[in-house]
Amino acid sequence: MQTSANLDRCLTFINSQMRTGGKDEHSAQPRLAITFSRQTGCGAWEIAPRLARILEESGPKGDHAWTVFDRELVEKVLEDHNLPAKLAQYMPEDKVSYFSDAVQELLGLHPPSWDLVRKTTDTIMRLAAIGRVILIGRGANVVTGRLRHTLHVRLVGSLDVRIKRLMGRKGMDEKEARRTIEQSDRGRERYLKEYFRADLGDPLLYDLTVNTDRFTSDQSAELIAVAALQRLGWRKAG
């Protein structure tokens, strides 16, 4: 299963940093980190691993493989800060309801959301500093916006195409897919606005915007790889 395989890669990444103390043996090369911001259903789950593979094959070598952090980022946050695994359920990026958040905090069901976001931000900065990572969502583009050698990518697409993509991937009917997309996109907009005072749709937050209606996942990954390697001062092999 792809998610399980990516979790294995994340664990390998983390273990390699523990062995080396976070130092890259090829430190003469810039430590590029890439962030993905995406509309729901744009295919980030397909594009990111393809991009990692291209960069691994065509870019400068390092002491660990390019690694994608999506859902696995939550697990890394919990590990970094010695938090219980059950907190993962209270850390969705696309939660819509302020009220349920406030009630759960008041009842002591989880720490204040600001505290969880602060810890997530800390982990994002640590991973970006190590480099050779693709960080999906959670305001990573804003968090790392002032870091050198970062590339910020926005994936967009029409609602109809995104609905069809979600229907094909998750077996949803059209109504369910539409509702999922609309709720998730609203939640992500809220997350960035509430915690970072940023507008998800601000084009100046991104170095590159890819319309995934017009490019396949492979083509999108290739486009982003070219931009990433240029940022490093490299040209794609072949």
C-alpha cells in the first residue's frame, strides 16, 4: 500500500537523521525543501512521490532519500514533542468548526489548537532545515517562507475535474465528492487564515502554480522537478 510505503520512507529518513545528527554528508549542496499547497482533489498524493523519485534520480545526491511528509507529518510532530498518538485525531488541517475546537479544549480533550499548531510549525522548520523533503499542506509554505532554498508550489484545478478524480480514487459518488472537496477546501482556508493570517489564494505565496486539469501527474512532477533543480542551480539529467 502506498501510504504504508511512504511511512516506511519517513521512518528511514528520521532514523538517518538520528544517526548523523541531522548533518548532510553532502552539505556543500543546498538543502532544498519543497512545499505543496493544494486544492482538494488535485492529485498531490500522486504528484509528490513522483517528484521525489525524479529528484532522487536526477538531482544532487544526499545522505537520505527525498521524502514526502503528508499525513506522516502529524506523526512526526507527535514524536518530536512526546505527545500521545491519540492527539492525531485533533490535528486535521481541514477542520471547519471553530465551535467543536473550543468545546473540546474547554473540556480538556486536547491541548489548545494554537499549541498544536506551534508544535507543527516547529517540526516543519526542522524538516525544511534538513532538506530533501516535500511538505504537503499545514501552511508549510508560509512557515518556511523566509528560508532560502525552498520552493513553494500550488496545485489547482477545476471543481468538476477534482470531483471526478476524487470519485475515482475513493469510490465516492458525485455528491459525496463535491461535499468533501468543498468542506476540505474551506477548512484549509480557515487553517491558514486563523493561524497564519494568510490568504490561501494569494499567488505571491507561491513560486509555481500548476493547473492539474492540463497536466498529468507525471507531467506535473516533471514541471516541478525542473523548477526545483533550477533553484538548486542544476539541470535535470537527460
